[in-house]
Amino acid sequence: MGAAETKRSDNGQIEGEISAYTDPLTGLGNRYRLRDKIRILSQERAADPAPFTVALVNLDGFKPINDLFGSQAGDEILCQVAHRLQACIPGGATVTRDDGDEFAIVLPLIFEAVGAERVGHLIKDVLSAPYDLGDRNVRLSASLGFAVHPFAGEDFDTLMKSAETALYRSKRRGRGQITVYSSEIAQEMRRSTQLEQALRNAIINDSVDVHFQPIVSLHDGRTLGFEALARWIDADMGFVSPAIFVPLAEERGFIDTLSETLLHKAAEAALTWPRELFLSFNLSSVQMTDPATASRTLAILSNVGLDPSRLDLEITETAVMRSASTANNIIEELRRAGVRISLDDFGTGQSSLGRLRDFTFDKVKIDRAFISAITTDHTSEHIVRAIITMCQGLDLEVVAEGIETEAEVELLLGLGCVMGQGYYFGKPVDAMATLRYLSRQYNNMPHGQ
């Protein structure tokens, strides 16, 4: 074999090795390059105790943009992200494309959490600037997870797992979040995973219950309907607040199963009430992004045999704004079937008046934050008065939430509010206790259908 042939063979081997360590789209190193970099740095720091940091950067909402504009536009965004990361990272750092829309950065000169967070904010700001796709600009945010070696792991796999745990926590907290791994965060995530598994088992075993709180006429205390509220008592953990387990079900992707199970139970309970009473039930923000929500809801009512006109579905402003067009279609389909729609927690959103213009509601529920201060704070009183007056002009019913005193009832009546709920009228109780509550108001209680 001649010298030239030997040279060509050597070059081909070198080129092959380079290719094996390079992401073909962005030109960055890939996960093999990342592994090598961390291994070498770990060995170098074995005698030198100075820590170093690994970051994972994940684009928020990349898939919908990729689906909407196509894979070519998605590839262009990834290349622009790679360029921005290389331009903004500290000296000596290495950027790799870890997988899909996720990038990894090795930061040899970042030794602790404060420094990691400082770099994280810089990266987040750089990646939030518009991306030029020629005929349009798009915006994205990024979530970041950091792990500091050797505290978060001494070998590659453990260190990366810690960074992934931190990133996962960031994604759970919302868009554009930054988390630096710690033992406390790891413990929090383990508790969350245990809670998730316990909740999944509770749904399978039918041990998540529904309680009912009366919604009444403020004039005479007569019951008009009940709001269904989820309740879960675990054998080991005891009472678990719905403020904890409902968002968890949303985050982990099984809120539909939980909600449909609870609606089925609530609708069956409503059949035992006088037929003029309505059932109020909350839909989650995730459900308002699913076009099948309306058909599934109506199927449950049909299966149980509850008249759709007896169901009020409560929806928050945040829920309808996650996907406005889908939410509007869901609302319209449900209202055509006779279901009534309530805007819940009114007054706490940023554009509530706009929501009343853009969507068709039947009822507004004034958030308890205003009601609790109505007798002591003139500003709250004026806000409640304005809401009630506006709703009267728009032919919307109004319910005041969180009523706890007779003074609040009297003031609300004076302001023109005719419906309310709160501990003053009754705490949420299970289906049997609800029937006992009703029996005190009805001598021969006719059952609904």
C-alpha cells in the first residue's frame, strides 16, 4: 500500500470520528462529544477539587411551531439557537445538541448555584429574542436545568440525570424557568412521583370522591344547585388538597381521566336531587385545549341520563386563553346541547372584560378574594358593585363565592347580587350528606332525572 493510500485511509478514519461526534444539523458536538468532554473534565478535576457545571436547555413550545411551520422552519430555528448559544456562553464552555430541541452546555468555570442562575438568565434572554424565518418572526422561551459536579453526581450518567431532574422541575413550573439541582429538589421530585402514582391508583380504585357545596339564593337561602369539588383521602398521606393533586394530574397528562371519573360520579349524584337543582362542575385549562372535551362531556351526561340543561361548567379565564379558538368551539358545542357555561374566579385575570366580549357565558362567579374583603375594604366593594352592574347589563347571572358572614350576604343583596356560595351556607360534603342537607329543605323530595 502506497503512502498516498495510507494518508487517504487515515483522513477517512479521522473524518469518520469527527462525524460520529458531530450533530449533522447544527454542527455542534452531539451526546458522544458531551460524554467525552465531561469524562475528560472529571479526570482533570480529580486532583483539583474545583467543581464544574452542566446545563440542559430545552425550548418551550417548539413542537407546535415545528408542526405549524414545518420541519424546515424547525431546523432553521434549531440552527439559530445553536448559533446564539455559542455566541453567549462564557469562555471555555462547550455547547452540544443533546436531543431534538434540547441542548447541553458544559461550563468549566461555573462552580456554584448563583453563577449557574446568572448564566441561565443570560441564556434565557438571548433565546427569547425573535427568530427570523424569512417571511415571519416567531418567539420561543427556554427552560433550563443545571447540575454542579461533583455535588449532583460524579459520573456522566448521574450528573446528567440530575440535570434532567432540574430541567423537568423547570418545565413543571411553567415556561422560561431555571432550576439548579439540589438534594431538596430531588426529594421534592421523588415525592411528586410518589404522589402521582398514588393518585393514579386512587383513580383506578375509584377512591377519589366528589363533595358538593350548595349555591343558594341570597334572598331566602333556598338551594339552587351544588358545585362539585374533588376530594381525596389517601390511606398513607391522609387528606390531599385538590390544589395539589388537580394541577399534578394536569402536569402528568391524566386530568381527562380524573375529570371524567368525577363528572360521572357527580352526575349520578345529581339524579337523586330535585330536578330543578343544577350541578356545577369545573373544567381544567388542559381540557379546554382538547377539541374532544365537549363530545366526551355530553357522552357522560347521556350515559348517566342527566339532562344537559342541569349542568353548569365552570371555566377560568386562564383556561380559555390557552387556546382561544379551541375553547370557543368547545363552549359553543356545549351550549348548543343546553349546557350552561360560567366564567369562574372573575376579576383575577388580566383581561376579564375582553373575555366577556370574545366568549359567550351564562354566568359569572366573583372571586372570593373580593368577597372576603367586601365589608372592610371600600375598593373591593366598588369592584363587586361594578361587576354586578355590568353583568346585569349583559344579562349574565352572578354568583358570589366565599361568603362567610351574614354581613357579607346583606351587603351583596344591597349591591344586587342574588346568588352565592360559601361556608356561611354550607361546607362541601359527600353525596349522602348532601341528600340529608336537602331533606331539611324538601319534605317529600322529588328525585331528578
